[in-house]
Amino acid sequence: MTTDNANQTVTPIIAYQGHQGAYSHLSCQRMFPDFATHACMTFSAAMAMVERGDAQIAMIPVENSTAGRVEEIYRQLPHTSLYVIGEHYEPVNHCLMGLQNSSLAQIKTVGSHPQALAQCDKHLTALNIQPIATLDTAGAALEVSQKGDPNHGAIASSLAASLYNLDILEENFQDVQGNTTRFLILSREHKIPIQDAQQKYITSFLFTVRNIPSALYKAMGGFATNNVNLIKLESYTPDGRMVATQFHIDVEAHPCDANMILAMDELAYFAKDIRMLGTYAASDYRYSKV
């Protein structure tokens, strides 16, 4: 809770993309039960709320264990002024749902976000159900409730089914069990956590390589020689130009680690425009199945 100038208790706000009942909404409730949730139509709108100070944080999905990365987010991160302050892994339980008293045999078309449709593709094909892409999973569930067509269903969360009074026709409809989505928690505040020897950390940053031979290989070499675990490398072409490449890096390290300091010093020699996106505690989920 925060307090305004009139000494009144103000409930902090967390923004997310999608309608009420989206997986992002579910993740917000589980991670920040004391926050008020605010639905936004787009990822950029959710981020803009935080940039303006209308919300304290945003919950943004970046990758799924089955369908891969959410490319749109990695393209937007270089253009936002926000920082990453945490991560959250949400196990996905895709529910195939329809109108109340409908049956699975009636369903001919199903709406959902393209990521969710990709994660259920084999099951949809086996049932000869036509997928229809929508902006988000919960929006597809809302459409089913409004459309009133017993032949049309949605793939969404159990929360969406409850909110829109739909029947769940089949739970765990995803093709791969254990399907999980990783979310980033974004804030205007750049707070580097105090280092705890018992805690593992992720540090995320952006950089552009210098125009010299083998620049990327040399830039990454410092992390290898200093025993810093590099866990993600994403590339971009800034502003659609093909003359330079920008990279997003996640490493398993805290900025105060001696090896990390050495690796970043070496990176600075071969790279430019280095921008720190944030340091945050690594989720326990990363190591739960190791």
C-alpha cells in the first residue's frame, strides 16, 4: 500500500495486457494480491501506464516453454524507459470452454490468442476444430459469452470461464503438459537489489556491437572466460535498419560479482550503447526441475 498527500491509503496498481481473466491477470493476482489490476488493450499501453506513473508496475509475458518468445515484447523493450525488477513463471492450464450446457462435440470453431492456439494445435487438429486468432485469450472467452453460438468456443484460463459464465469442456487442453509462460515485472524505478549470497540473480541489458571483425564473439568471450552464465541472447535490427544489430542479454549474475564486473569491462571494449535493463532475483522455478 502507498499513501498520498492527504494521508489516505492508496492501493497500488499493476497493469497488464488483455481482458479480465487473461493469464496475465491471473499472474497479477497470484504475485501481487494486494494490488489493483488494470487491463490494457495492448502491451505498449500497459507499459505506458507505468511510464506515466498511472500504475506502479506491469506484468508482461515474454516467452512460453511451448510456443517460444513473444517477439513483440522483445522488440518493444529497447524503446521503453522501464526497468525489469522481477520475473514470474506461470504454469498454463489452457481450458477449452463454451456456452453453458454446450458440449465438446458441438464446437466447430475456437478463438484465442495466437500463442495459445499454437500451444493447442495438435488437439485442435485432432478434433477438426478451426482456430480463430484473437487479441487475447480472455477476450476470446468474452466473445463466446456475447456471441451466444454453441458451435463457437474459446481457449482461455479457468478464471476467464468463471468471469464470463462459461462451461469448461476440457481442462489441460495444451499439447504439452508442463507448459509455462515467463513474465517480466516492469517498473519506472531502477533498484538493484542488495546482494545476498544465498540468492541467484538475473541481470538484463542491451548493447550494440562495434563495427569490427568478430565483435559479437569477442564481446561474449568475456562472459565465458570469467565464468558468467549467459542464459539468453536476443537480436534486433533497430528501427528497421539493416546496418546495425542490437542484442538483449540475460546473465546469471549480480552487478557486484567480481566476475561480472570483469566481463562487463571486456564487453565495453567491443560494444557500445550498453543499457542496463535491471537486476532481479532469479525465480525458484528456474531450478525446480534441475
